[in-house]
Amino acid sequence: MVKPIYDVLKTDHDTHRDLLEKLSQTEGDSPERQILWRKFYCDVSAHAAAEEESFYGELITTEKGQPRARHSVAEHKEIDDILQELNDTDMSPPGWLLRFKTLRHEYEHHIDEEEEEIFQRAHKTIGEDENGEIAREFLTRKNKERELETQKAEGALEA
Ligand SMILES: [Fe+2]
Ligand SMILES: [Fe+2]
């Protein structure tokens, strides 16, 4: 039995909060930072893509939910830009952590807003997702994204 989408998203957000906290305590180009960053980068990218397709895909079809859905998708784009930038930048100089702090701030704001404001709106418009239908859609897309990431990483190693 799949849980409602709200629980599934919240669980992911808590994982991301935890990774952000751990990452903030890492230094330079350490293996620890690399491993945590890879985890965070892959999971947040897959989460956002799946969230857009399932949760926001539903919310955007409702009159009251549409502005919120658009706002969040725009934030995903901004967050993704910083994610890519950090992913392409050398981790050794202190500038990396500085930029990471901006990402942390933006991302935490984003997920707090999702949980505190957008979920409330969604409860009233798209409902409770008691049977986990939206959650299943989310999980299927997220798994697909993760597979693509793995293939890409393997391709990069072979090249
Ligand atoms: Fe989001
Ligand atoms: Fe989210």
C-alpha cells in the first residue's frame, strides 16, 4: 500500500534536509563531500522532475492551484541552475561552500513553502490522495529518473 503523495514528498524533503545539514559540515574536495553531494544532487533532481509530473501536474489543472504550481515549477528551475553550477564547479575552494549555502537557503525555503502552503492548497483542490494514486505516479517517474542518472554516470565512466 502506497502512502498519500503528501507523506511521500515529506519523507523525501526530510532526507534532503538531512543531507544539506551533513554537507554543510564537509570540507574541500573530500570523498565525504563528493558522496553526499552525489546523493543530494541525484535525489533532488529526480524528486523535482517526478513532483512536476505527478503532484504539480494535478495541481496545475485546478483554477485555485495553478498559480502555486507555476510558482513552484519556476523555483525548481532556479534551484536546478544552482545545482548544475555546483555540480560543475571544483569543490576545493571556499567559494563552493559559499554557493552551497545559497542553494541550501533557497531549497529549504522551497520545501518549507511546499509543506506549509502548497500542501494545504492541494488538500482543498486535488484532495487527500488516500489510495496513493498520485504517489504511485511520483514513485514510478522518480525511479525512471534515477535509472537515467545511473546510465549517464556509467556512460561517463566508459567514455
Ligand atoms: Fe519542489
Ligand atoms: Fe518537493
